[in-house]
Amino acid sequence: MTKFTVRIQEADFSLEHEYQAVLAGKAEAGAVVSFVGLVRDFNDGRNVTGLKLEHYPGMTEKALNDIVQQASERWQLQAATVIHRVGQLSLAEQIVLVIVTSAHRGDAFDACEFIMDFLKTQAPFWKKETTDNGEFWVVAKSADQDKAKTW
Amino acid sequence: MITVLFFAQLREQLQCDKLQLDDYPQTVAELRAMLGKKSPLWSELLVSDTALAAVNQTISHDQVSLNSGDEVAFFPPVTGG
């Protein structure tokens, strides 16, 4: 039985705290894979000063739970944590955290990448970049769609 | 009655975040067409363009049927992560 944690929050998160929480009381995990996404300092040649992240409350949690559920059906996972921030974020701030634990590294690596690939194409979040020249909605990349289709 | 929500740049372009419709058609495709009659902009963004649709918080294709109490959302391709 996989232990799922999905949270949407404005506040920052601590990788160390979540790492300890996901392993707490479990001795069977042989591998932990984590991914943290950050606000980058430029995109398509514009100087980005920050991001506003909008989401669809309710559907976001549902979509992320569905993605984690699919991952747990494909790989042997003990636990999975997904935390995604919303609201105003500054440069270099953390946006998203995925942690997956499994008996073996192969399942943990694959499941973590799968969750991120589907999060990027299925979960209802939208980024608006704040730049020196104004605010711009980020355009979805076809490469992300192509990557998700490889699973 | 159904509730229709709009998100991100779609909400900004349409200057509308929510509609409540007592009269609604049978499918998502027909809802796009009905809303598209509001103006050329609505038609462009909901009929010609590729706004995604979700019915009751699940991404849905255009032939999904609508029922009273449904929450329908239209939004652009997602860009989280």
C-alpha cells in the first residue's frame, strides 16, 4: 500500500523535512529519489524576475493524486510525496518537490520522472512570468507533451 | 444549472472567471459553440483555438455529455512544474 502525500501550498517546503517524513516508521525502502524544480532566471531570452503560479483548486489535487496512483500501479512504491507551490515566487525559489521511495532504485528513478512528466502535462497549473518588460504567460512546450507520451 | 470556470490567460482574455448557466447544451462541443456566439473573441478562444476542457475536474474530450450540477472548466495547456 503506497503512502501518498499531495499538497498545494504558498509556503516554501524543506526537502530535508519531507525526506525524513516520507521515511518515518518505514524500514523497507532501499531507495529514495527526489526532484526539486526551481524558478529559473531566464526563459526564451527575457529577463525573468519572478513567477506567479495559478492553479485550479480541487482539480489540481485530484490530478496529482491520479498521477501518483498511476505511478504506484506501474512500479513498486512505498511512498510518494508531491508538493507544488502556488502564488508569487521569486528567482531561484523552489516550485515543486517529488519524492518517491521504493525497494530498488530503478523503480524509484522511473516513478519520479513519470510523476514529473505527467505533472507538467496534466496538472492544472499555469505560470505567469514577471520580467523587465512586463508579465507574460508561459506557453506550454510540445517537448513536454512528447516526453509524457514516451511512457 | 451548470457552472463554467475559466483559468489563466483564457480568463484574462475573456475577462470572465465564472458563468452559471440555467440553460446548457448536451455536450462540451455544443457548450463551446454556444459560448462562441457571445463574440468573435469567445468563438476564437473556445471554438477555433485549443482551450482544454475539464468536466467535474477531469480533462474531458468534446463529446462528453453535460448534466445538471456539472462544473465545466476551460483553460490553456498547463505549464506547472
